[in-house]
Amino acid sequence: MSDANSCLFYQSRTPRPFLDYGEGIYLFDETGKRYIDGSSGAMVSNIGHSNPRVLAKMKAQMDKATFGYRLHFRTHPSEDLAAKTVAMTPEGLDRVFFVSGGSEAVESAVKLARQYAVTQGQSSRHRVISRFPSYHGCTFGALDLTGYDPLREPFAPMLEGMPKVAAPATYLDRDDLSEEERGLKYAELLRDRILEEGPENVLAFLMEPVGGASTGALVAPDSYYGRVREICDEFGVLLIYDEVMTGAGRTGKFLAAEHWGITPDIVAMSKGFGAGYAPLGAIVASARLVEPVLDAGGFLHGFTYAGNPLACSAGLAVLEELEDQGLIGNAAKMGEVLMAGLRELMDRYPFIGDVRGKGLLTAFEFVSDRATLAPLPPSLDAHARLVELAYERGLIIYSRRTRGGTAGDHFLIAPPLIITEAQIGDIMAILRDALDAFAKEAGLPIAE
Ligand code: PMP
């Protein structure tokens, strides 16, 4: 059923209430009902809702100027935000380009890579390899890089058909390899694909360091990350990390890349970067790439709203909150508490087959059989039903029905980075209640 109104065409199975206000990790609807924002919306609201310091800084900017076109004026918020972003990212990522969302960030990263290659006399490089499954956005370029068929199907004839390699959904693998060997095995798929495409044609490899919406917090074995970097370097292929979901502290480091000591050539960020206070995103790139492009006449790309002073004042205030409140460290700490809670759920619910994640980007996945990891029957509509049962009980979680090439129900738990241990306890209590109700409805066993 879709909500009956004329200005939106979002589909929702159940009518949604009108949002009234937000406060910290909570959202309140117009009837006064309170919801724990257990997924930070779509992994966006990293510093929680209605932070008064952020609002005050935005208001101060609003009173001065909300817009000044970037070709007409420099602005302090945009330059200060760029400097702060560079200071918070690892060395070697030293130039920032602003956008207003995740798809824009991904497209900007790819176009920068392409223009750089052209300046290097490598015009044949135009193929961008990404992974399956993956999500990189819904605009044409980003959609072509997205490995998720249901979203691509109607548009397939209009897409170039960029190459994909399997994302390392190693929890589904049934072989005798060690985790390290599995990571290397998946990295070799990239090498094989580069050779198949012809290295001279391959521009870049694009990956989410921790999978998001499409894979449910998929973390690769440690060995994967370094080997992918080596393979890219071997063939002069640029490495682009899509940190739209993982960036700005979500996984317990400012960039997820830092967990593995990787410096990508370009990083795309959005979601937590504006944290819901403004539509904002950025690419952060190595000066080695940017300088030749500027020398050759500039980046042939840019969005009207990009880098506007109001959005940048919000972004700057968000990064200041991350630092002042020590929220990135809290994400690492609370992530462990949350993961321990999710692992405990596995003792009670045999139909939870896997629990995974990094920092406060965590997920659990349903199976009908832990031995085979076969998914639950689609007729149970588990991914939608558990979300509804949690919502009724005042907890917002995020779900999808896709995994490693097969359909499986997974659920993301990714609360704001300000969350406390007691609040994680509240999430787990509601989640258990919702899981009990789901098991009862679906006729699935519970280990009491
Ligand atoms: N990349 C990733 C990893 C994402 O998770 C998303 C959004 N879910 C996007 C890109 C696209 O972002 P947006 O919806 O802001 O365009």
C-alpha cells in the first residue's frame, strides 16, 4: 500500500506516520510515539537528531548567507570543512570536492579518475570494475556500477554494462580455505577480471570497504584489502572506496579504510558526513590525481548546490561534534557491545545464521538451516515483516533481501554514534520481543 498523497511516490507496505521531531537517538511521530532510530535512518544520522550546537552553527550561517555560487565567492564554511576533512582523513588524501549526496559522490569520483587518466595519456582506460552485490547509487553512472539486479533491470538497455566481480561473501563459502586464503581468492578475481578486460582499458576498481545496503555489513577477510591495493598498483588501476555509508566515523575510524591501513586514490563520502543536517557529500582525493586535472584546465564536472555555505556549515559542525564528543571512539566501543548482543541472539534464534559488522555498522542474517545457510522461504517476507514488528514496538531497523548472489534476509542495526550501553540494551530488548513475535508468526523454533 502506498501512502495517499500527491507529492510523493514512495512505496510503503504500511501507512507511515508523520514525523514530528527528533532528539538524540529518538524520533517522535505526531501522535507522540517514540522510536529508537536503530538504523540512523539509512545510516545517516551519525550524531543523532536535533543536536543544538549544530543547529546553532547552521542558524548563524543562515543569518549571513545560505547560498553564494562557488564561481562568484569563496566561503569560509566550505574551505574550513575541506581543511577539517583533510585533517581527519589519512595522509595522502588531501583534496576535497563537495557534492550533495552519495550518488553524486560516486559519479564525481569516477569522473575525476577518468580525467586524470586522460591527462596521463591513458585515454583507453574507461572500464570501472565494481562488485556484486553492491550499492553505489541510483543515477545512471552509479547504477551501472551497482551490483543489484532488481534496481538495474528496467534500465539495463540504457547502461554501459560495467564489469563486476564477486564481493567476498566468505561466510557462504564451503571450502577448506583459511580466512586469509579466502580473502586472497576473492582479490584474485579482480586480477583475473583486469586481465580479461585488458589492463590498458581498466580505469578503476570501486568497492565499499564494509558492504552496506546490498550485503548487510559485509566485512572481507583482512588479507583482501591489502591484496586489492597491490593488484590495483600492479596495473595502474585507481582504487576508489565508496565510503558513502562507512565514512565519517560509522565503523569506529573516520574512514573504514583506516582499519586496514589502506590509502585509496579517491574516497566518496556522504550520509554521515552531513549526518542528516544538510544534503552533503564529498570526494577526497590524492593531490597526485587532482593537480594534473587542474593543470589541464580543471575538473569538467560540478553541481550547482555543491559546497554551498549552509550545507558546509552543517558538515563542519558535524565533524566538530565527532571530535568534541569522541564519537568515533564511542562507535568502536559501542560496536563491540552491539555485536556481543547480536551474537547472543544467535543462541536463542536458530534462524539467525550470521552476525557481522564493523563498529556501529552491524547486521544479522536469517537462514532456514545453519548447516546449509539456505535462506528462509521468500513467502515469509521476513525482511519486511521483522522491520514492521520492530517499528510497532518503537524500534527502527533497516533490511534488504539480497546476499552473495542469492536472496537472503538481512537486517542492519546502525544506531547514531552517540548511543550508550544502556540504550543498546533497550534496542536488544525490543529486538528480542520483535524476533519472538516473528518466530511465533512464522512457526520458527526458539531455543528458550
Ligand atoms: N554508495 C553507498 C555505499 C550507499 O550506501 C549509498 C546510499 N545507500 C549511495 C552510494 C547512494 O547515496 P545517495 O542515496 O545519497 O545518492
